[in-house]
Amino acid sequence: MRRSLEESLEDAAEGEEEEDLVELVDLDGASIAEAAAGEPDAERHPTEIADKLRESLAGAAITEVRAVPHAPPETLPEHGVDLAVEAARGLWLKNPVLTASGTFGQGVEYAELIDVGRLGAIVNKGTTPRARPGNPQYRIAETPAGILNSIGLENPGAEEVARKYGKVWAKLGVPVIVNVAGYSVDDYVFVVEALDGTAGVVAFELNISCPNVEGGMLFGSDPQLAAQVTRGVKDATDKPVIVKLTPNAPNVVAVAQACEAAGADGLTTINTVLGMRIDVAKRRPMLGTGSGGLSGPALRPIAVHLTYQVAQAVSIPIIGAGGVTSANDALEFLMAGASAVQVGTATFADPTAPLSVIEGLAAYVRAQALASIRDIIGAALPRAE
Amino acid sequence: MLEEGRVVANAQIGELGTLLAVRAPEIAAQAHAGQFVHVRPGIGWDPLLRRPYSFCGIDRRAGEIELIVKPLGTGGEWIAERHVGDALDLLGPLGTSFVVRRDTRNLLLVAGGTGIAPMRVIAEQEAPRRNVTLVMGGRSVAYLWPSDRLPPGVEYVTTTDDGSFGTRGRVTDALPALLGWADQLLACGPWPMLAALGRQRDAADRAAAAFPGRRTLLDAQIAVEQHMGCAMGVCRACVIVTSEGNARVCREGPVFALGDIAFEAGEPATVGVH
């Protein structure tokens, strides 16, 4: 097949979906110049499909899910194996496998494909006080064994989340941890208060990778700011509060210790690492916001390392996150000192990945004749003197 | 649903891409034109993301689907290189589908590039019951769908940029002559093509009621593409701006009412400011 210079450049860029788009643009239809000369949208008449769309977007409260049925527990591969862990102080889960925020929606979506009742817990999409439309396109780009994302915390706002998913969370058969994001301490407290009484919610995870409106510094970069948010939320709820640490902080261990001192019941290590891809053909960053968060297996060694560092500096439980695809990956985190793990990006490629991790951990406990999975937590840490 | 498909045929369609026929009875039984499958490009984690492909053929009786795969990038290449007998990890059918009205007598289908996929499915399904005209445009004849892979009875109108086959020009240039005839218009293709269609719709919207094809343009349905992550509605990577706010192409789409889509310089309008 003859390849043009442009196609070769596109190959070099390796942004396959991007390439498809560029390729399509060239095929036919209006030229870009012609399209650029077009007028902006005038008022448009709603149609039948618009009505359907409106219903699906506005949506009444979701009360039923087209969920796959829960299998009888005694039929599951993990049955009879003690996988229970204390994922955060006061938060005992039947197994150490959670889903990572932003990769599992509100739990109802993947419930159409997998038995979510088998999971230790789910963490919902980052929730802010008010609705956020999110970031400009493009919001996702593929990287070696990973993805970059810049979604921009698109979510319907805390009260809408409570209204829309409050009824269904109680029926999902899996504990829900609400991921909280905001731009001031009041923002975090608002979200926690809005969802504290919602059935199914067992804990809160604070996303502190957001800029603070007063000063613009990331909450998660500064031990004092991170401690302020932790303390504010702890005062607002009796439920366990987990702080999700950002690897982009100059001193992650110092932030972890400050959160513990401020009353955090657990820590998640880690959120995404900042990264960027350039579209070589277009000579500009691929993501609409320029940079984004790197997730997926490419991140795993960084996440295991930080888990290992933080585990030696705090005494509260840690949830490991970053590129977990298999039970072996999960074991790396557990042995590095995590009490539980989150499966995130892997779910996009293989929606059964979180369940495979549970099955694999159960098989490991059996094969190693362990009394429980808890026996290997921190197994790789330096022995205390 | 997740289904392990089995490749039963692999054919090159000119420069359009590779046509894969895949045995996947459960997905075939539920698939509709406009919907897509999310295909895993390999068994490992690099490349990581699945690739979305619109159904290009749905044969419920044989339990088979067809997909057009462009062998671009490592993921697309891996999928396009699957041979007869190879397994493919499929997630689908996903998204919304085109709706052909019961009272439509004359159906106009508009395709650009791999946007032929859902149009070919509709042509197969609708040719026995109504008059179907398919308009397809491409860079040259090599980028057109072969007419021997269309059902009998479909009128096939083609345009090429270089005039190597059919009328020289863009696919949208061929539409004015057909709009007065058509009761319904369905389209799938690259964003600039859809944006050009949107401008024709805007013109019709401003025109008098007697404008030929006005109703057809106002009610047109389109299928769109967007960079996609999970395709399950959770990651919100694929959102576009519609008259109803943000919509996920993988869930609220990929089929939308043309009039609901906001365009911006021939691309989907996007949230915020670049």
C-alpha cells in the first residue's frame, strides 16, 4: 500500500484513533477550510432523537440496573478463602480489590457486564459540589502500556449524584466509596455532607490533586493544605476518610504523614502521574488541556515504590493503585505494604480484570496455604529492628 | 456483552481497510446498524485501549458480523491482521442505532470513508422494503465501497475528489439533487462531512417550507466518531456537545439527530476553550 508522508508521520505519532480521524478528514466530505468557513450553529429544532437523548441525559433517579445477577457465594472461586482486609481504619471489606475512581463510573455501568457484588468496594467518579462540564477535547491519548487522560472531573454535582444513584447504590450489593474533589476545604465538606447519608456509601476518598482556589497550589502538593482538607472532612463525617495521594507532590511521604496526623483513616497511593503526548502531524499536544494524568501498567513501578515508601512512614492502612492488571500485580502492592488495591485502567481493556484479580488472590492464598491474605501485607518491607 | 469472536474471513477492500467477518452469534443476535463493538487489540496491555468499529455487516442467521478495520497504528494493524480461525475479544453491541421510520418510502444514505459501515447494514436491511439510494464519497475510486458488496436494488451514487469514478467533488455536492426525493436521510462519515451536512440543514432550517428536502434535512440522523476510552460510559473521554449538553458518543451516541450536534470549524464542538 502506498503511504504518504502524512501517513508515515501519523504512524510515527502512534495515536491510532487520532490517525483514523486524520485519515477520515482527508477522505472526503467538506475540506477543513470549507468547514472552517461554516457558520456557527443557529438555533436547532429538537427532534424525536433529541427527546430520547434528553430523557437519557436528564434522567430520573436510577432505581433499577440491567445488572448481571449475583452468583451464589458458594459457587465463586474465592469462596472459603479469607480475603478480608481492613482497607482503611474501620473499613473492613470482604476482599482487597476495589475499582479506581474515574474508571468505574457510578458502578451501574459495568454492573451490566460483571457481578459487581464480588468486589471489595467500588470508588465512584470524582464528585464536586456543583456540576462540571469537564475539559476540552481531546481527553484521552494512548501511551506505551497506559493512557493519558484529562477529563476534568466531569460530573453532575454532589446533590445530583445523591439523588440519581442513591437508590441504586444500596441495591448494587457492593460498598461504595465516594471520591470527593474540590477547590476549597468547603467544597470537600459540601460533597461529604451531601452524600454522607446516602445508602451504600461506606467511606470517602479525597482527591487532593486539585488546585486550591486560594493560591492555586495543589492540595496534594503541600502537607499543610492536605492536612487542612483532611481535618475539615474528618470533622464533617463519622465515616472513614481516605486521602488519595498525588505522585506529583515534591514530598509524598511528608504529605502522607500530615494526612495521618490530621486524622486520615487511610491513604490511596497513587493518583495519576502528569504526562503529555505531542501530535507530531499537528505540532501540538494531543490532549485539549496539554497535559494529563498517566495511568495503566506503565505507572505500576512508580506506584509500588511510593506505596513502599509511604508504608514505612505511616501506621494507617494504604490502598495501592496504579497499573494493577492481575493478582500478581496486586500482590506486589500488598507486599509493599498496601492493605488493598484498586484496579483502574485495566478494566477498560478487560472488564473482567477486577474479578480475575480476586480469583488470583484466592488461588494464591490457597497455593501458599496462608491463613488469610492479610498474612502477606507488607511482606516485602524491611524488617523492623 | 463480552464475546470471543472467531474470524471467518479477511478481505482487503481497496484503500478503505480490511473487512473482517467474525463469527459472534450472541453479539450478532442483538446488533443494530449504527452500534459498534469495542475490540481488544491483542491479549496484553500494550496497546491498551480497545478500538471501536461500527458494524459493517450483521448476519443473524449465520451468527456473523463484519467490521472494516484500518491497519493504522499497532492496535489497528494487529486487528486487521487477524486470519481465519483467530480469536477476537469483542465487547458489544454498544451505543445507539439508526431508526428508519415505518412510513419512509425513499431512504437516502450518505457515507464517507469507513462511515460506509452502518450505511451498508441499513442498505442490506432496507433494500427489500423501500427505495434506497446510497451516496458515497472518497478520495479516489480505491476509497469507495465496491458495488458488488451491496444488495441488489440499491441505487449507488459515488463522488471522488479526483474524478476517478462517479462525479468529481464531495459527497455533499451530490445531495441537493436527491433531497427532494428522499423521505429520510441517514449519514455516517468524517466530521467535516457531517459539518457540511449540518450547514445544509441550517440552510434548510432558514428556508421556506417548500424548500426541497427541508423536512428530510431537519430530521436527519448521523453517526459520529470520537476518541474513546472505555466505551461503557464511565470514563467520559468521548463526550461531545449537543443541544442537550454533554453527551457520551459511546452511550447517548454514536447515532444522534443532526440538529442536536454542535459543530466548530468542521469538528465536534468541545467543552471549554482551547
